[in-house]
Amino acid sequence: DQQVKQNSPSLSVQEGRISILNCDYTNSMFDYFLWYKKYPAEGPTFLISISSIKDKNEDGRFTVFLNKSAKHLSLHIVPSQPGDSAVYFCAASALGNTPLVFGKGTRLSVIA
Amino acid sequence: NAGVTQTPKFQVLKTGQSMTLQCAQDMNHNSMYWYRQDPGMGLRLIYYSASEGTTDKGEVPNGYNVSRLNKREFSLRLESAAPSQTSVYFCASSEWGHYGYTFGSGTRLTVV
């Protein structure tokens, strides 16, 4: 049973526009959420995170929104740049500092 | 550069052969992890070590063994490789309770 779901395998956005990547989760024990970015032939790198006590966290062009009642989070990238083209993984951890559970990833393509 | 080093980067095995994937980190992190990435499956946890001297199974441990050799090193062993173990393997490390995992660049393993 998949606990972290990224239902869009791919997303294509024009340069300068907003990219919105979505993630849903089923485990109500999750209390910390993260987004990782992965380029081909490299390991994932941490991008941004949010605790369950918040509903928004912003870092430059990247903002993560958390809707606990809907068990949904989203990553907004504004403005999108060609260098943002990568696979984005949503991840979550449950109470007690359990290891991260990852979604399947969404491949973002930013078109110039 | 500080980080997580994985060796080898590429490996081809015949069914039934054994091998050990090596991972070392120089950030003095307590916790280390092994994930595998398969197309359409995201990152799945194989084993993890919360601290030196401890190891625990993740989501997909069958067919693998691990050794936390010391604080720096965490190896993954395939005793009898199977084609289903064809994957990209990522090692990661973190401070326990911190989620900004640092990943290695991966080992691409093909079992024929």
C-alpha cells in the first residue's frame, strides 16, 4: 500500500510560469514532509521541507503548502527556470523519527 | 568534498553471483540508509542503520544483507543476485531525527 502518492508522472511548464507539483499521503502519523530534487545520474538532493504544525514554508522561488485535513501537499516553483527540469520526489516521516517514505516522483520539464 | 561516496558506480552481475555495495560518509552522521530506485516505483527503503551497531529492515529487505562496519561505512550485500535486483541503489546519511538526507550518486546494478 503506497503511503505517499505522486499521481502525475510528468509535468511540462513554460519558462517563467508557475510549476505546481502535488503529493498525497495516507498515513495520518506522518508529521514531517520534504521535497527532493533529482537530476539524471545524480543522487536526490534536499529542496524544502515542512512540519505538520505549519501550512506553508517558503524558500526563494520554492514554496510548499500543506493541507493536513486533505492529507495533501504541493510544491510551487515561481518562476520556473530550465534548470528546474528534474524529477521531484515527495517524502514523509512518521512520529518517532522513522526513515523517510518517498513517492514515485514527478518529472518536471521546463520549456524555454 | 564532504558527502556520501558509493562504489562501484556501475556493475553487471550474472544471476547467482554475489557482491557488496560500499558506502562511506564523512559528515559524522549517525544514521545511514540504503534505497533502491526502479522505474515507476520511486525510492524504496531496503535497510537502515539509526546508529552504529544497529540495523533494521525497510520496505524491501528480501535478498539483501547489510553491515554497519563503523560510523562512516554501511555496506549492502547481495548474496545471490537475481534479475529482480536490477536497479539503481542509493546510500544516504543523516543525523538521526533530521531529514535532510545526503545521498550518494548511486550504483547502477544490472543482473543478467
